Amino acid sequence: MNFHPSPSLDCHTTPMEVQLRVVQQAMDAVDPRRALVGEKDIHSRNRSRSPSPMPRNCCDYHTPSGQYICRCPPKHITKSVFSENMLCLSQIGTVAFYQALCSEFIGTMLLTLICTSTGLPITSKPVPELHGALVTGFTIATIVVAFGHISGAHVNPAVTVSFLVACEIDIIRAFCYIGMQLLGAISGSCLLKYIAPSAVQGNLGLNTITQGVTVSQAIMVEFIITFVLCYTVHAICDKKRQDIGGSKALAVGLAITVGCLFGGSYTGASMNPARSFGPATVMNTWENHWVYWFGPLTGSIVAAILYTYVLKQQTPIVVRTDSRSRSSIKKTVEI
């Protein structure tokens, strides 16, 4: 699986966007003539089209039309330009990389603290399920707005893995994000244990499978609700879509709310391995904890594969069978 940075996610400067420099260097390797073009034109060109990994002996980029003109059969089209950039080691030396890690830590800590404390009977009155679902959804929406421009506001290992499968985030950043998310979740649970009265702490909001629900049923519920979440995130982050209106952060929050309302009575509606990991670590309770990893991760992976490689509209590639003639277009394929 090769790494194809998408303009939709994971950046150092703009929300959910890979550094343009990485894309530019990779495209210069395909077509050296790009290096002679002004930087302003390259930036404009990269915003209007997705990088396409064509063999340099097969394809040329046609600037006026914004298409890759290929003079080889589709079977020779390969996706390997960004394979060298899968690790992106250069980002480790940037301040923005550590700002993003700090953002993931703080965001996940706040998410875990707020979501796990919502169900505690602080006032000795039962908390309605709708209350917890709305709080969780609005909290996610707020975190996306607050930290999205720094790290993309994943705050969820399932979301990070989903973007990794979609090749929209590099391996190093993905593993670092997950590490900081787990640390943030543990910190949030520790903070809750400190501020909540001992009489109402209970299990600190630990996710548990409802009595009567089997393990396989719990896995399926977590799979479904995490699939809905990650598919929604991929859909709203698709820069090629022009039909999205309103707040993208609120759309993610609503997907979370729907998941909580549906899955809350079955499993507590985790959708987030880190959110389950924090209370489990502080309480040292691991019964069926693997369910809250297996279900969400498989759901996020399937969502990434389905949207990115099956349903997402791709960049058109014009294929010509005659290398001498630039005027006869035989057919168009998409990769």
C-alpha cells in the first residue's frame, strides 16, 4: 500500500492537509519540468488536482486542461510515486509536528474527561441517555473546531487508523497520534478521579457490555457505529465535493450523537478505543476490553476502504495509444 497525501487531512498549517512541499517534491520526480515552473503556479495547480503517480515514460501533465495525458495502456499505470514518503521523517524536526501531538493529547484528555463524567450522578439523580449523547456530540464538534487546524483533531485511534488505511497520513504521525491519544485518555480519567466526589466515581465511566448482550453482538454494534463515524469523516474531508454546506465539525458531532443513541444501550457506544482505554487503565479493569478495540478498528478500516477505494470519485486520466499523436484520445480511465 502506497502513501498518497490527500489535501483533505493531516497537516502542519491548515486543518487536515498534508504539507504541499511533500506533494511538490514527489511530482517533480515524475516531471522534472515542474521544477522550472514558478512556485505560485505549482501551488495553484496542486489545489486544483490530485497528485497522480504516473510513470515518467508514459504520461505528461497537460497544464491547460489539468489532466494527465498518458500514451500507454492502463495496465502500466502504477501508484508508486509517494512510496518513499510513507514515513515522512523530515516532519520530526518541525515544531508543527509536536504542536500536533500536543493538540491530540489535550483534545483526547478533554474528550475523555467530559464524556466519562457526564454519566456520573453528581447530583444523586439519574442522567438521561440523551444527555450523554448530546454532550458527547457537541464536545467532539467543539474539539474539531478548537484543534482541527493544528492536528486534524483525530482524538480517536480508530479515526487515525482509518486515515492511515486511506493513505492520507504517514505511519510515524499515525503511531505518534495514537500514543498521545492514549496518554490523553489516561490523563482525562485521572483528572476525573481527582475532581469527582469519591461516592459517585463508580467505574469512572468505563465502557461495559450490557447484561444479556453477547460479545459478538457488542463487536457488531461497535463496528457499525464506528463505521458511520469514520465514513462521515472521510466524506466531509473530501475536497473534491462541492455539495457540502454548513458546519463539518457539527456533522461529525451529529454522527457521534447518532452512534451514542443507537449503541449506548448495548455497549456504552465507545467508537473510540482511547476513550475506553483511559478508564480501564485507571480502574485496572480489562474484562472484554478488547471488544472496544476490535470493533471500532475494523469498522474504521472498512469505512476507509469503502469510501477511498470504492466510492470516492478519482482524478481522470486520459490515455492515448499513439505516442506521436496528441490529438486522438482513445479512452479515459480513473485511478
